[in-house]
Amino acid sequence: MIKVLIADDQDLIRGSLRIVLRGEKDIDVVALASNGAEAIELCKQHEPNVVLMDIHMPEMDGVEATRHIKKLYPNIRVVMLTTFHDMDYVREALAAGAVGYLLKAMQPEDLAVSIRLVNNGETLIPQEIAKIMVAEWTSGVISSKRMKEKEKKPRYGLTVRELDVLRLLVNGKDNREIARDLFLSEGTVKNYISTIYSKLSVSERIHAILKAQEENLLEF
């Protein structure tokens, strides 16, 4: 059974998400929180596997709550609930340890599938938001000063092929799509991704993407 905690300051959203998940035999909503501080306390009480975390909440926002939860309970998988307008907060939450994000406008049937994926160790990177992130990077959202600083940083010994794979990861491609685009087998793609993780000292797909951005490893 996958234990889920829902943290959102809006009663309607908390209730709606719980109703959507009520019919799933392998998912149990063990607690509802209205703010980040409450979410942390409920994690202690219920030890959920997955937390669905809103970003904007009173007392303590979702980003700060995620930071505390991952420090206290590193095995809990935190997924951010967000909108297209929260991209800066999304990046902060991912850096704090969140393993992905879901748009609040998602289809109800996608929620349970997403929770199962996260519980199985996958990350959630909706292509809609991945495209926005790439567009922001290419349009100069990052200041020229920061860009210059990042250009001086090492490329971690990544080969040209590994950079090709990393570039497709950043664009929101899954392993099958990467294999198709680069004319490789899925097994070979998995090996490349494992090597990339090792070289970047990360263990999650989303954190590899974040590091590619922060270290300016890719030329778009």
C-alpha cells in the first residue's frame, strides 16, 4: 500500500485529490495538511511514502517544508503541486530534494499513475514544464554574469554522446524516446544515464537536469 500525504492550503484541492485517489486499491491517503509545518509533523506521525506538496502555503511554504522533510525523512518522495507561473519555486523545490512536479490542471486519471511512478523511484517531469524551462534558459533568463561564472565550471568529463543523452533528458524525453532519437537500444541509454549520474554525483533524473542547468553544461 502506498501511503500518501496531501499538503495544500485550499480545502477544495485537498478534498478533490483525496476523492480522486479514494478508488485506488493500492493508494491510501493517510493525512491532509494545510501548511508546510503541519505537513512535517504529519510525516512524523504517518510516515507516508509520497507527499503531494503545494508551493504556496501559510506558516511555511512547500519549498521550505520539502527541505525539512528531506532532511528528516530522506526516503519520503516529495512531489510539488504547481502551475505554469511557479517555475522559480519549482527549481528551488527540486534543489531542496523534491523528485518532480505535477500541474494542478492535470487529468485526474494521471494522478494515481504519477504517484505509483514516484513510489517506484521514478521522477516526474511534465514535458509542458520542461519546454518552458528550456525556453527560459535559451532566452537569457539567467543573467550574463551568472552565465560567465558557469562557463568556467568543469564539464565533469562527459563525452559528446553523454552530453547528447543529457540534452534529451533536459528536453523531457524518456528512455524510449532517447533511444529512438539517438538510434540506440534502451539498455544502452540506461547505461549512459547511469554513467551521467555517476559523473555528476546525482541519483535522480531531475537532479541531473538541474545540475546541467546550474553548471551550464549544455549549449542549446
